[in-house]
Amino acid sequence: MEVQARYEDLSKYYFSVILAKNVVDTRMAVEKGLTKHRDFALKMEEQGQIARVERLQAEASLDKAVVERKKAEHSLNIAQAALTQVLGQIEKVEPRDELFINRTLPPLDAFIDQTLDTYPGLAILDAKEKQASSLIKAEKGKYYPEVYAYGDYSLYHGDSLTSQLKPDWLVGIGVSVPLLENSGRSEQMKAAGSAVSQVQFLRKQARQDLSVLVEKTYLEAQQALDEVQGLNSSIKLAQENLKLRQKAFSQGLGRSLDVVDAELYLASIKTQQDAASFQYLLSLNKLLALSSEMNNFASYKYNAITPAQLRSEDAS
């Protein structure tokens, strides 16, 4: 159970760094786009095609984009420091993976069955139930009669007639049945039975809770998958909108603010898609931990597709 918990924590720290890096890349792309927009606005102002306020708007938006990019870099440094500390390393850890999703997941029942078969906490309760059942057997044993064997052998006979008639040896079996006792065996029997019932209830409740937890985590993973895939159309729309706003501004038919809004909207959708992919990976790794299938993560990674690949497929 400790290994499973550490696995979940490690996956969270690890993929948090990758998500933070993606956010930095997105912010750098926004800064690059707004830099071009600012430079173009300067030229258009010099030519008298736009008002001074439009150029100021472009410069202010660029300055804000620089601030947001620096904030994203600070967040990345913090995430990397946390991962480095968790892994007990001295040098900064640089993950080599990317955020990804899988097109489909195995059926929910497969995760539930595997979890109920292998979860360590249930094995502990099984052992407790066996221990409690042994107590019942021990307490029942107190109701059984005590049977014992005895024997006698005479090494010396006296001169009396009684001594001469007594056999040299004898053996036998005795039975002891207490009619009255004050050890409280009845109450102890009830206590042992209560312990068994309690463990059985806890085991049943644990299995139910595990099933609910697995289903909840599975649905969260599925929801994240749907979100990643569903945002592709929004990204395509945002890209087309940015092109139109840039073209309109270059022809003096649009405002600088429209271009900035289009640039920021595209960045927000990309970040939302990355965040959904991150959530999918957290849910997936939790499912693998609960079902003791951590070693199978490589197979999910082998059949993975990144958000960038999804966007490329949609564009083609």
C-alpha cells in the first residue's frame, strides 16, 4: 500500500513538471506572436494607418505576455525543485516524456476485478478474519470435556491381603466436565463472534468502497479523454479566428485588441487541453496503482498519442 501511494505521488510530481513546461512553451508562443503584432503595429502607426492607441494596446499586451511567461517559468522551476527533492537528487531532474492520452481504456470491470483480487488492504482484512475465526474455535474448545490418560505401577507390595490383591499396574482414561465455572467463557465466545462479524463487515465495506473509488477514477479518466479529444475543434476554430483577426488588422479593418484576444484565446484552449491530458495521466496512474498494475504503464505509453499529434491529425 505504501508503494502504491508513493507511485501515485511520483506520477503527480513528474507530470506536473511536464505540464508546467508545456505552459511555458505556450506562453512563449504567445509572447512571440504578440511581439510580431507589436512590431507590425509600430510600422502601421508610422505609416498613419492606425491610431497611437492601437500601438499602445499592442505594447501593453506584449508586456503582459512577458509577465505571464515569467510566471510560468517560475512555476516550472518550483515543480522541478519538488520532483528533484522527491527523487532525492542533487541536480535538477528533466523529464523526457510528454503528456499523452490513449484513445480507449480497458473496460471498467477489468479494473474493478483486478483491484478486488490484488489490493493489499483486503489481504490484511482476510488475515484478520482468519485470526478472529481461530478465536471462536479456541473459545468453543473450552466447552469440550477434558480427556486425559492415567496409569499406575506398583514397585512394592505390602504384606496385607489388600496389597496382594491389588494389580501390579493399571491404565485408564479420565474425563473432566466442569459443571460450574467463573471464567466467563460464554461472554468470550460472544466477543469472538462479534470480532468475526466486525471484520466481515469491514471487508465488505472495503470492497464496496474500492469498487466505488475505481469507478470514480475510471470515469474521471474517461472524462479527461473526452475533453482532450473534444477540444481539437475549438483549437482549430481559434487558429482560424487568429488568422482572420491578424489579416483584418493588417488591412486596417480590425483592432489591436481583437488580435490580442484571439492570441490569448488560442493559448487558453491549448493549455486546457494539456491540463486535461495531465488529469488523464493522474487518473490512469491511480487506476494502475489501485489494481497493482503499475508495471503496465509502459504499454499505455507505447500506445499513446500526444495532444500535439491530435491537433496534427485534425489539421490534416
